[in-house]
Amino acid sequence: MTGEKKKKSATREWVDALIFAVIAASLIRWLLLEPFTIPTASMEKSLLVGDFLFVSKMHYGTRIPKTPLQLPLTHQKIWGTDANSYLDWIQLPYMRLPGFTSVKRNDVVVFNYPAEFEFPVDLKTNYIKRAVAIPGDVIEIQGTQVFINGELGENPAEMQFSYDVMTNRNLSSDFFADYGVNPDSYIPFSNGAGYMVMATEETIERLKKSPAIGNVNMRLDRSDLGDPRVFPDGAYFGWNKDHMGPLEIPEKGWSITLDKDNIAKYAFTIEKYEGHDNVEVRDNELYIDGQKVENYTFKQNYYFMMGDNRHDSLDSRYWGFVPEDHIVGKAWFLWLSLDKHKSMFNKIRWNRFFNGIH
């Protein structure tokens, strides 16, 4: 005679349900989709601060976690604390499940910020930018215009730059709102003569027609003025954010001769992302594990990422290439958008719901 099966208590049922929900959510987040919020204006107007979107892990192939010892549904820290949510005792090699496609030129991509070396690769902060150049491409920027392999690059429809907008009076936030310029996208000059405005070309053309507006000029770096902040060495090459290149994007299997220029262009990438324990440059020569190297073959693909808000984006022009093992997924579609400058129901940007990302 068998005894009756003991009925679960209400508490046990809640615990089982919670465990199942956490496991299911973790699997969905790892395998299929991960939510992402736009925190900065680097992609405006294509993507706005307050946009909530889903990132597809499926398109480029789900990445196997490099750091498996991690609390579910966390990233770097345990919620509400400064304690790490992971242990780096085990670090797995880079692997990715088969995907639908590879990263295409001009895809909007979420990736781990490469220069954040204090965290394992898969736990670095997530960034979102546009892949303007892919492995094997040669990128050049001439007066803000991107050229790929010697041809005009495709400009995003909502691309922005910064402009000096002169005016003979103070302008209200309502004035700028009528032109689609939010309060974070303009700064008054201290002398009251005008504003620095970040806007699309279409918006600038509309502003020029206003009787309140005088001269309007783009804030363009001089072509003969190198910027030491610009990757890989703006001072050496004479490059800046608006004029740089040509620069070839490394691809897996590409071999280069390590002359002075190539060491200046690629030594940082070889040192930080190619998996070597000891890389150093001495007297314009590259040494790996103490041995001088005259030629080098890259072990993985790299990408050049830029924000659509070209004068308000810290991107590959400043911190370099994005390695393939840092790619998280493809920005797929918006599911919510909130305007922090509005209140109550006016905060919701209804016209952006379920928009695809291009």
C-alpha cells in the first residue's frame, strides 16, 4: 500500500515558481534576447536617451559565457551593493553558437566596452554604437564624412553634429522644442551671443530660416591639427575626430609587417586583445614574451564603431577597435521610450513603440 504524496506548502510552491522564473529568464537573456536602455546621447537622433530596446543574441550567434561563476540576472555588481556578482576563478575560451548572420556594415551593435580592463570581457559595460567599418575595411574620415574602402560611407538618416548657432536674444526651451531639440542638446554661450546646438542637418536648415537665428557654423576640427586623444595616436599621425585615416580594420588571419607606422596603429590592439601575456614596445620595436616580432598575424576580427551623434560620442575614434569576442548582439527593436524632460503620461513617446532599429 502506497502512501499519499505529501502536498507542497504554499511557501514551497512560491519558492519553486521563483526558481523556475529565474532559470527561464536567465536562459532567455543568455540565449535569445536581452533588454538594454539607452543611457547617453551618443546615438541621437537615431536612438534617444530613455529608449528601451531588445538586443538579439541570435543574429550573430549567442556567446558562451566566459565567466560562468556569476549570480543570475546580474552583470557586474550584486543589486544595490558594490560587491562583485561574479568570481573569475574560471575563464572559458571565446566560443559562439551559430548565428543567422555576421555583423554587417552600419548595423547597430551592442558590445562590451573594450577599454574597461578591470572586468572580464563578458562583464564589461555594455555600449551601443554603429559598426561603420568591419574586418578588412579601410576607414577614412574627411571633414566628418566617413569613407570606406575609398568610397563614401552610408550616413545614418538621423546623424547629428554640433554647431555654433548665433542669435541676438535668449531663446526659450519651447523655441528649441519646436525644432525637436531637447534641453540636453544645446548649451548657451557664457557671453549670451548664441548656443552650441547638437542637431541633424535637417534641423539646422530649419533653424537657419528663423528670424531669431544669425550665423550657423559646424564645429569642425582643422585638418592640420592632430588630437592626441584620437586613436591610435592622433598626435603622431596628425588625426582628429573629423579628419583621420586611412586605417585598416584588422581581420582574423591578416598579416602585417611591424614597421614604425604599423606599431603605432596596432600595438595597443595586439597587447590588449590578442591574448598575449607580455607585449611591449621598445625603440619602435614590438616584443612578445621577450622576443622581437617583425610580422604579426591577427587572431580575431575587429570592428570600428561610431555613434550617430558624431560630435558627442566617445567611440572607436578614441578607444580603438572592438574585438569580435566583445560583441554582445544586434540592436533589434524598441519596446518602450520615455522622455525624462516630460511628466506623467507625456513621458511616453508613443510613436517609438516597437520601432525596428536601422
